[in-house]
Amino acid sequence: MKELKISTTAVLYNNDELPADYGQLVEYAKSQIKRSYSPYSHFAVGAAALLSDGTIVGGSNQENAAYPSGLCAERTALFYAHSQYPDKAVKALAIACFTGGHFTKQPGAPCGNCRQVMVEFEHVADEPMAVILYGEEKTCVFKSSKDLLPLAFFAEAMEGEGTAI
């Protein structure tokens, strides 16, 4: 038997310390809140993806009365980015959450489905995608989406090639 230790690293910034390019991406993610359709949860999420050529695309969560039919902001932004710019890697993804009339004090974390989509986009591009989680009190930055899902599932696993470990 061998014990496997899995760890992750993130950098916590006071918002006035955030690097300018990340700050710009956060502001774009925050601007996407107004496009959220969240009449059921009242929890609006905005996302912004920075592509390798400097293009920024946004997304917001879209709910539906048939609740599982909605889509998270992260996947909305990533799927749009890939459909419109299929040859561009996503360099960074910023996420902001809004509820009760204000942005959340603490950074919101993406759901498991979004984490899986993020790591696959990163895996296919073969370069890291930073993930920036905004909160009014602090912003958390991961250098790679794989830090949010260290034992990710990839297509190679279906062929018996890739493993999580």
C-alpha cells in the first residue's frame, strides 16, 4: 500500500493587489451578472474567459423552470469561446457571484460539472488555464484548473491510456 497525498495551491489577493490583467477579467465577469437569468435561485454568476489572442468572452448562468435544464456561467463562457474561437486556448477564466443585491463577500467556487469542463479545455489546449474566483473581500487565483479537480477524467481513460494518478 502506498499513500498518495493530493494538494493544491492558490493565491489569495486583496482586491487592490490583484494583477491588472486579472482585475480586468474580473470586471468583465462582474459585468456579465446583468445577463444572468436566475429567477429561481436568485444567485447570479458571471464568467469571463481570456483567450490566447487577448479576446475576452463572457457568460452568465441561465436557469430554467425544469431546473436541470439550466447552464452555469462558466460553461456558457467556455462553450461560447470554443464555438466561436475553436483554435484559441483559454488562458484564464474569472468567476463572480451575486446574490441579495451584492457580490458575494467570499469567492464562489465552480460546481463539479464546470470543473470537469475546465480541465478538459485545459487538457486539450495543453497549457494551463488560470481560474480567478472573485469575492468582495478577497480574490482567489489558481494557476491551473487542474488545481480544482486533481483527479480529472479525460478521453484517454476511455481508451485505457490515461489515468488520474
